[in-house]
Amino acid sequence: MHHALTPVLPPADVREARRQLNNSGEVSTELLGPLLARSWQRCASAGLQPDGRTPGTPHASAAQLARALELQRDLLSHARPVMEFLHEQTRDTDSMVILADAQGMLLHALGDDHFIDRAERVALRPGANWHERWRGTNAIGTALQEAQPVSVHAGEHYLERNGFLTCAAAPIHDPTGRVLGALDLSGDHRGFHRHTLGLVRSAVRMIEHGLFQSRHGQGLRLRLHAQRDGLGSLTEGLLALSEDGWLVGANDTALKLLGLGWADVAARRLPDLLALDTLQLLASAHRGLRQPQATQTRDGRSLWWIAEADRQTVASLRTPVPAPALPPAADALAALDTGDSALRAALERARRVQGKPIALLLLGESGVGKEVFARAVHASGPRREQAFVAVNCAALPDTLIEAELFGYRPGAFTGAHRDGAPGRIREADGGTLFLDEIGDMPLAMQGRLLRVLQERQVTPLGGGKPVPVNIQLMCATHRPLREDMKAGRFREDLYYRINGLALQLPALRDRQDLAELVRRLLGEIRPGLATVLSPELATLAARYAWPGNLRQLANALRTACALMDEREDEIGWEHLPDDLAEDLRQLRERTASAPGAAAAEGTLRELERQQVEAAMALARGNVSEAARRLGVSRNTLYRRLRQSGH
């Protein structure tokens, strides 16, 4: 990697490396250095010709770009002001500032008019994809591939047509370490400056600071620096912590200060890292101490720190939170196991076929979480580093589904983008293709899909050479495909091709884990806060049919939490969406009029009273300790004590 103050490679070395590549196909690590050599080797292995154009290079349609911009709305909101600042610093230098997503698609660009015209000739514009596999060695694609800041100057670009460029890019991480995209500064190679990469890295730090504050600005935060005066600057480390000490977010600087990697986020606790605990941090934040304090890492290095927390988090000093959260699940599939036996059986069967060429068919009602299940299978399997491409077959008009899935060549139809598009199947090459609601796919498209699955290659609309694809296929539907097959609405040969292993996901009303699901969802919506359903609502929720399944439950809890005051910890009737409240009131009335209802309600109240009394006895009358055992706040326990006559 070219660091901010290192010179570019000698042009003679780059020319000699290219001569060796053209003559013998060999890539010289000695001439190029390890990073560029790895990149050139990847490009050569992908079949890219240094002196040619890349056929079928993807370019998003206006609709696809709009969808990508919507998906990356949070990233864009933090990146745009920084990009404008960076553009101001580099104005009139024949350059442009570019934001790309994690797959290399360019989302937004600012630059000098004269240079933008030149950049257009090599498709350096929003909608174009600058992944290495399409554009060869370049700062954006190579930074994403190598997961580190990179500069690529002039002839160091694998494709000769990009040799007029000098580019510097750095990946952008969210606070959990997920790569969201990359920021790039590209210009005419004659205007190269060795400080450019340092400028880009500083801009990325600004974006990551904004993303951190957006995600964790309401929780417990720790600012770190090796120097007292460095706190509050762009070079400070940032940690987000749960109230029981788990590391839940960070920036790259903090991880380096502590000798950690992104894999340690959600896997390490504060006392394992520093001579501090969360009570110290909360107490410091409560007193509003803004003076830096010193601590030591576990290997004896000194660091300065300041703790911050919002009022609600600080209030937890007086309002106990539930028992400490369990350590993170082993993987994404394990994280879905919340205690239901039917779901657990489906998870175990899915795990047995991971990494094997067996297509999964997920069956179940709308809203049961079929896409969440598919994403978990992908994230837990050997293709987890590759793309997961989801296509909702029911949401695409018949006129667009063919172009969306199979891609098209330039000019294939009226309105087609001049550069064509690769299609969703090719975007999933090497990874997973998830076809949701496949039962709604038109019959003509079913035949084309079957050919792709049989021949393992796809031909875009408008003809051209078939392109090999390697995908793991997962499909989902709520339709009775066997009946559709008999009625001629679904191809029998395609049904048996996609049905390597069929898994039925249970409806929410049939699951045994509603209480744990509610607990986990509330923990995600209001992290670090002891939020519960009122006893009456918890009872009714367990009896309710949940026609919208998990989607309805999650949306209802999000709405309820949005309507709560920051000091409230119990969801009551006043927090529910009107339609759900009406359904639950009707359920309460039906239940109340049923034989034995009064006795059942009396039994429930008696059980609750016994539970409170047992917790108070175990805590020897200490209300704080009893509340902690019950997983509620002291205010909630006081209310229940009054209701039971204590």
C-alpha cells in the first residue's frame, strides 16, 4: 500500500512489470510490491485484458441507482457534507470526489467540470461499477478488495485506458466493522500529490465519526487517545458499550489503540481491555466530568479517556437494568434460535447442507422471516464474504423481470441504458441468489431461469456470449407450489430444480418462543434499556394470532417504543398502534366471556403475585435486587407491589 507520504512506484518498474505480464503472463511482486501484485494477479485470473475493454461491464439503470441511493441513505447523509468539504479543498485541480457502495457501484460524485468530462469517457460516474473484476486494479475496487486504504497512480492501473488517472481511496466502516463503501479522490495523473491518500483517510474518519454518533449517540460511549490533548479530535478512538460492558461499536482508531480487530466488536468486554468498568464510566458521565482521566490497557500502556452517556442511560444508575446479556451467538443461524422447536429443527437442517450444492426452498406465510432466514444461512456459510443478492419476484412487473434477472446488452430494448446491465444473477456470481416469492414468476421466465440453473451460464437480453455463473440458490414462497404445478402455473422441472431441501418456517402463532422474541426485539430497538410489555399485554400477545407474523410484531414494537417517553420502561395500551390495540381489546373481551375466564385471570394474577413475592424473598427485601432478578425496573416493581397490596 502507498501510505500518505510514500512516493509512487518508479514508472520504469511499472512499465517493466506490464511488459512481463504481456509477454509471459507473470506478475512481478518485486517490481509492483505485494498489494499491487495481488491485485494484478486477481485481474489476470479473471481474464481481464490490460489493453482491452471489459465486455458487459455493469452499469445501473436509473431505477437501480435510485434503489441503491435509498438503501445507502444513512451513509450518503454523512458522506455528502464531507465530500463537499473535500471538493472545496481540491477545487480546480482537475479532480473529483467519489463515493462508492460496498460492491463498487459509484453512488455520488463531485468534481471539476473539465475533469468530469474526461472521467465520463471511462464511466467514472454514478451508476458505474468499479469493482476490480470489471475495471481492473483501481483505488475504489482494490481498497474494497483489500479492506485498506490504497492509492493507484497512472500505469499502476491494470487497464491501460485508465492510465491517465491518479486515485486514492479508503473503505468506510460502520461501528460494527461492516464495510459500507469507499471514498475516493481521482484526478489527472499529472496532478499527483503524495498527501492525497492522507486527505482521503481523514475524510473517511469524519464520515465514520458521524456514523458512530448517529448509531450510538444515545448510549454509553468512551473516547480514547494516547495523548490527553488528542481527545475530541479526529484522531481519537471511539467505543460504544452496553451497560453490562460488552463492546457494541467502535471506530478503527480505537481498535488499533487496543490491539483489536473488527471481529472483536460484540465479542469482548470492557474489563478485558482496560482497567475500567461500566459503573465507573456511568458515574463519570452522570457527574458530567469532561476532564480527561488516565487508565491503562491490559498490556500496561497508558490511555486518556472521557465517558459520555445520555440522560436515560445515566438514569440506569438509579434504575437497574436486567441481568447481563448473553454473549453473542456463534453465528447468524445460531442467533435466530430463540427456543422454538420447529424453527430450531429448520435451522439444524439448513446448517447440515451449508456449503453443499443443494438449493434451499423456504416455505411459509408472508412475514415469517424467510429472507432473514436466507441471509442467516448465507452469513453463516462459506460464501459469507461474497454477495447476497435478493430479488422479490412479486414486486417486479412482468416487463422488467427478464432484464432485471438476466441483464441486457446496450440497446437491447427501448429505454435500455447505453452501457447495458449485468442483471441480478451475474451480480450474485460467487455468492447467493435469493429469489423471494418465486411462485409469482411468469412461466416464460421460469423456463429461462431453468436453463441458467442447468447450464450454469446466463445470456443477457440482446444476445451475446453466455457468461458462466457460480451461485448458491435459495428460493422462498408463500404459495402452494405443488398445487400451482398441477394447475400448470409453475413448471414441474423448475420445481424439482429449486427444491433441493424444502424447509417450512412456522407462523408466529404456532411458535413457543414469543416472550424471548419480544425480549430480543425490544433489546435491539432500545438497546441497554429494560423495556417490557405490561403483564396484561404480554398475556394477550401470547394468545393473539399475529396474522402479519414477525413483520407485524416487529413493526408494532417499534411503534410502541417510538411513542414511549424516555423514562418509561413498560409498554401499555397507550403505546400500541390503533389497529393492534383494537384486535387485542376484542381478544380480551372474547377471552373474558369464555367459560372459566375469570378463574384463569385470577390464576394469572396469583402467579404474578407469587413471582414478585419469591423475588423479594430471595433479595431479602432489596427492591433493586428483586427488580434485577425479575428483569424489570424498580418503578415497574413498585407498581406491581402496590397492585398486589404490599
